[in-house]
Amino acid sequence: MGTAARAGRESRWWAPTITTLTVAVAVGWAAWYALTPEPLPISEDRVTAVGSTRAPVYIGMFTLPAGVDRTLHVAGVRTRATASGEVEVAPLLCRDGSIGVTSAPERFCAAVDDPAGATMADGDSIVLEVSADAGVLVEIERIRVAFREQLRWGTAPAGKAGATVTLDGATVTLDGE
């Protein structure tokens, strides 16, 4: 076989290879872009709250800062808590407001909703409702928010580093402390 025939086969081999590599790089970049949204603001501050078992305690954990042009479509909010007894910790979305620590969130929020499936805009915040039937000490970790923002989605840590909640003046300690 001549050199011309061999050169023709080699040039036909390179074109599909370069096209395939170009498409693979473009698909990889698009996947990376979609799965890596901008991080949510975090803080190393911790919240300390003291409350009663007669009413839930609401703790502000993350506020989307006012003036930030971000809209999050929240899929869910997760956190982990360690407690000295039975406790319920539920995330809520505070519309048009923020909370430090309170037992009456309606005084600070235009509405309080389930965050799953909700849209969060600037000035909205995520709060945790903590309740128990008996005195308890609760250590809560930083929240993680699963969200979509335009074409990007992911799960990211957000807000304060955590919270320590004491209900009914419980003076118990957690195991190992």
C-alpha cells in the first residue's frame, strides 16, 4: 500500500477522535457547572438558646442576605442533633424576616412554611423548631440545604455553625462530655 492510502486512513481516524474528545470535555464541563452552585454563606457563630417544654423554641440558622440577587428553589434542609433525651428538630422557612431565638416566630416572619419545595429569596431565612416533652440539652450541627439555583443544583452547608439548646433548664450533660 502506498503512502497516500495510509495518510487517508489516518486522517479519517483523527477527525472522529478529536470530535469525541471535544464533546466529552464539553459534557464534563456542563455537568461540573450544573453540580457546583455558588456556595451559601456560612458563619462560625453558634446560637445558644434556653427555653421551656411548654412552647417550641425557634432558632435562626441561615438568612439569605438582603440585596443578594439569588433565588433558591429549596428541595430540603437537613441537620443532625445530639440530645440527652427525646427531641424534635424541624426546619422551617421564615418569609421576609429573620430570627435569633424566639418562641413566637410570627412576630418576625411574614409567614412560616415548610422549606421543602419552597422558593427562598433575599431576606428569607431558615429556622429550626426545637421541642421536647421533658427537659433536654440539644447540640445541633450546621444545616445543609439541598437547592436549585437557575441551572445549577446541589447540597451545601449554610448559616451558623450550630446551636446549643436547653429546654426547661435541664442541667444534664451529653454522653462522653
